[in-house]
Amino acid sequence: MKNTPPKTLDNLILDLQDQGLELSYLNQLSEHEIYRLANKYKQNEPQKISFEEQELINQQSKQKEAQRKQRQLEQEVKETSKYQHLGGLYRISASLAKQGLK
């Protein structure tokens, strides 16, 4: 984010007027209230990001999604191999039971 110099009280009042507030209302406020109000309006402004920053965000999002899918696939493989192993044990157990060696 760019570092911008702090705005003077007059500039803040002009910015707040641009936001639709009346000068008569703003003149009734203390300096602290004007700064607080300006900060509130600033927080509600949509953040502007550059094309490069947006591309980086998109790339990171795709990487996270790919990592999530990879972890999910690995978990599914573990589950499948676990059940295959259990299936093999059940077959051995059934075979032994048939032979009466349970």
C-alpha cells in the first residue's frame, strides 16, 4: 500500500463534502469527530488493487485450491487402501472360517 501524507483538516472537510455531507453539519463537529468520520468513510471505500496484485491473488487462490484437492485425493487413497486391506483381512478370515481354523 502506498504511504500518503496525512490530510489537513480542511482537506478532510472537502472530502467529506464530496461524500455528500453538508458544510453546516461539519462545522458543528470537533476536530476529533471530523477525523473519526473521515476514517469511517475511508474504511468503507472499496480498495483499489493493481492488475498485477489481482493476478497474484488469483494465482495464490488457484495454488491453494490445487493443494486442497491434492490433500483430498491423498486422503481418499489412504481410505481406499485401508478398506482394501480390511477387505483382504475379511477374505482371509472367511477362508480360515471355512476351513474351521478360525
